[in-house]
Amino acid sequence: MEIRIATMQELENWWDKEIKENVGDNSLVVWKNNFIEENINGKRKTFFAFDSGKYVGQGTLLFESKDKVMTGDGKAEIIKLEIEEECRGRGVATEIYKALKSYAKSVGIKTLTIGVEPSEIRNMQIYFHWGFTNFLQCITENYPPKSDDEGEIVTVLCYSQNI
């Protein structure tokens, strides 16, 4: 398995595929623009995982956001940790996490943070196993609208670990 920093072309292609596969989901255009712009300006660093040359997952480090509990002052947040459905349970997420952690250390990050929706029990168990046991805060996030509605308000539990 290879895990590496995604190129801008890979990010463009991945988001274009997501937009094409989810016609009518306007939020994806917003997410794409944010990810591309913030990978360019250094606020994010996205990693892709490949197995035998095939894309199997991704994870992103967010270095700067409005939420100062999760980012800034030596903290970075792990976001967009996604594994292709057919690859789940094979340790891909753990390998991406290790790559993100290693990169974060190399650029001076001292604390990693992560958010999880309360309904995502399996994800929460994985994050606890990785050492994200320090509860930081419970927040609500307003996700961009998928159509002409007002978007989605989501509860997120936030945790950290020192690295």
C-alpha cells in the first residue's frame, strides 16, 4: 500500500468524480473549492492511499480553521478520513492515520484532533484505539446545502491526542 500527499490534479479528478456521481449535490462544489484552495495555500494537506495503483482512501490534515480548539497553536485536525467501502476492515484507515501523524510531527504539530458524529460508533471506537481519548468539546457544524435547502446541522464530538 502506498500513502502519499495527493497532487492537485488527483484532488481535482477525485472531486470531479464525486460531483459527477452525485448530481444535484451542490455541497460537493463548495467542498471541492475549499479543499483545492486550502491545499494550495497550506491550510490543509490531503493524503491519498493506493493499493496496487488503485485509489482506496484518503485523509486530510487541517492546520488552520475558525475553530481554535481544533487547530492552530501546534494543533491540526484530521478530517475527510474516508476508505472505499470494499477496502474497509483491511487496516487502510490505520495506515493513513500513521502517515498523517508522521507528517504532522515532521512539521511541528504537537496535538492531533478529530471529530466524530455520535452516531458513528465504529469510527469512535477506532479513534479511541488510536489514542484520541481527550474530550475537547461538543460542537454543531452547518454543512453546505446539498440542494436548495439550508444545509445540514450536525453534532460533532471532538477529541485530541498529544503526539
